[in-house]
Amino acid sequence: MDTSWTRQVIAEASESVARLLSEDSRARPVPSCPGWSLQDLAWHLGTVQQFWALNVRERHVLGPRATVDEEVASNVREFAEWCRRATSELLGALDEMGESSPCWTWWGEPATAGAVARHQVQEAAVHAWDAANALGVATTLTDAAAEDGVPEFLHVHRSEITVPPGAGVALEASDLGRTWRLGGEPTVSVSATASQLVLLLNGRVPLGELDVSGDASVARATLSSVDLS
């Protein structure tokens, strides 16, 4: 899969988080990430990006080899610049190593830098949504992040997703005309935009806010089978 498009999406989503940081906003609670402030969320995104930048450069597939420096500035402007540097480190590593470069991934194959880039799109995009939501700003995932978000999530969590016996779930992206099926013949269909489906899968929007046809308990059980911690 060509993941060259991922760099711009990561850059734009990450910048939207850094840009929202201010003295007034940094302590704002993030409802979709209980216990986190906006600064906690930005710190998490930055350290995750540092971690993957280092691991991409390690070119090692048997286990994580990198640690990150978790010391960041207390000054909000310096902290925002630290966030931007973390993003630059990740993007620089991805560009230098190339998509096919080997890299450990916690979800297994493909263990490549390209797969890391694809997953980091979702990491940055969903957390950008978290940050905007914390400030009361209604937003959606960008088209590129939303379109790849459902299949990427289903691939990464393929070993966890459990559909009740004899049941099936259809996820229908109304704006894309695409459907993903889990389990057997669908006994429940969930229809929404691709962005809403990605947010649903990541535990950001409740099932009840979407168009559900059929046995909703099957969809709830399937969604709850994935550990999002």
C-alpha cells in the first residue's frame, strides 16, 4: 500500500493539537480521554511520535528498541514547540527510512515504517479530534484519515475483534459507499460517515448517536471486545 499521503495528514493533525495549546487551554479536561488535560493529551501524542521515530530508525522487527525523553518545558510556548519537534522527528524518520524499511509493530505484519505511518495518521487524527472536542469545537476527521480509518483499525485489532456466535456486523460508510463486514451474515448494520465510524471504533462517539438497524447488542458486544486502553 502506498502510504506517501500519510506525512501530510500526520503533520496537519499534529499541528492542530499544538496550535490549541495556550495558558488558558492547557489544563482543560479532555472528555473523550478521562483523566487527561489538553496538555496531557499533547504530551502523549508527542512521546508516541518520539517513540515511533526512534523505532523506525532502529530498523528492528523483534521488539521495541527505543525509549523517549519525557522531560518537557513547563512554559506553554516551549511545550508547543516540543510537540512540533516530536512530529518533525517522526516525519523525518519516515522520510529517511522509506516505507518498506523494517520496523517493529505491536500489531504484527506488516512490520514496516509504512505501516507505522499509516497507524500514526489515526493516532494524530483521533487526538486532534479529542483536542478540538475538549474546547467545544465541532470537527470531523479529514477525508484521508477517515477513509483509511476503518480498514486500518480492523487490521490492527484483527486478533481482538470478537463477534458473538452466529452474528455479524456491517459497518456502512454512507459518504464513501463502502461497507465492512465482521463475523457472519450481518444481523446489525451501523451506518454513518467514515469519520463517525472511525470515532465510534475508537470509543469517541456512542453507538446510540449513529443509525443502527438490527440487533444493537451485537454491535455493542463486538465494539467492547477491543481493548482501547
